[in-house]
Amino acid sequence: MTAAPPPRGSSGQPADLRSLPTAQPLVEARDVCVRYGGILVLEHVDLAVRSGEIVTLIGPNGSGKTTLIRLLGGLAEPDTGSIHRQTGLRIGYVPQKANIRPSLPLSVARFLALGGKASKAAIAEALAEVGVEGLARASVHGLSGGEFQRVALARALLRKPDLLLLDEPAQGVDLAGQAQLYDLIDGLRRQRGLGVVLSSHDLHLVMAATDRVVCLNGHVCCAGPPASVASDPAFRRLFGDAAAALAVYRHDPAHDHAHDQCPDHGHDQGHDHGHDHHRG
């Protein structure tokens, strides 16, 4: 199956593929199970992701979110079940943690160029697309959590992906920055026709920034549109009081968040320099 460019409307912008339920999935997990050290991390999980949609994985620590994202991206294999990807599928991946040695002098531009053949023009364009065009010469070690997440997203975009896999993209970002980051991700999927899978612990902003929610706790507890999942008994059992108090937040991009900003986390808080991809 060959990956085709997303259908475009009369304006030349990507069509809303959510209105095309028969569109072939970019990637699909079928009845996957994963064990680590004899512990069942994912049990009989099914998930299909199509162009133009944002799917958010939510669940507590250890629920399998990171593991599922790595399966979809081909970074891990299921013990049973299967993963199916469109032929030629290009994937942009932003891990939960970046393995960057603090002692390594590294500018943003050099970080984006690592492991690839991106031109200076392509790097500048990617940074501009995520709103941090002025950071090319900055040290990655001096970035705030929000700045680093945007730089990491720019690096993923250099692959010209059909599918973005974002593991906790709002980690280390303040509340105002989270809303802006989710707006950015939404704009990218609309402009590029991307499929997006992201994971999150947040139950408010993210529920308004997604088309479909998959609630994980080793298995799929419930799935569907945000409003439907928010009222699902399985969701309420899993998240308790937080779920009961949840009103699906509709973020207005024009809203001024200046009054509720708090200091952004520093680089060392926003993205640790280790890896722990076994369990989400």
C-alpha cells in the first residue's frame, strides 16, 4: 500500500479527513500484546490512525502509552499481534526524553542537523514553522522546556512526516505554553494533513485539543471523542475525582494567557537526558 498525499479541498488546503471514515489508516495496531520481564504492559490493544486526525493516549504512569507509541513507530515489536503501516510512511518522532549530554556543546541548528542531511534553509524553515526562528544559534542546554519542545518538533518536521508521534510533548511546559503548543500541533495537522498520536497526563487542555481519546491502563479502557470519553464510567473509574471534575475545556487561540502564565521549566526539568521507554 503506497502512502498518498492527503486529499485537498478547493482552496488547496488539506481536506478534513475526519469526514472520510473509510480512509486507509496510516498505521494500525491489531490485537497487540507486550510483556516486559513477565509483566503484561499492553493487552490486546487495537488502534488505527488516519491522516488529518489527532489521537491522544491518556492514562496513568505505567499504563503503556510510551510502549504503544514506540510500537506504532517501529521502535519496538509486539510479542503478539501486529502493526501495519502504509508503504513508504514517513514518521516524525519526539520522544519523552532527549539523550543529550550536558557537556556536549550543541546549538539548536546543529541539533536539528544531527543524523540527517537537512540544509540550512530547511532548518530555518522548520524553526519558523514552530515559531522559534530566532533560536538557531542558541545552545540547546539553555532552552526552556517550551522552547525545547518546539525545537524537537521542528526536528521531527524535517523528515516531512505523514505521521507525528509525540510522547508527552507538553512535559515541562507551563499552562499557557501547553495551550499554545496544542494549537501549534493542531495547525500543523491541518496545514500538512498529518496524522498525529500524542500521549499526555493532562485531562483538561488535551481533551479539547484532540479528535479522539484512547484511555489506556494496559488495555484500552475506553475510546472515542473527548466528550464521550469524559463521561465514560471506565474513564471515571481510572481517573477518579479528576475525571468527575472534568469539564471539557475549549481552548480559544485568541485568548490572552498573559495573566495566568507562570515561569517555564528549565531545560533540565523539561527534558531529562535519559531514556525509559518501556512503560508509558
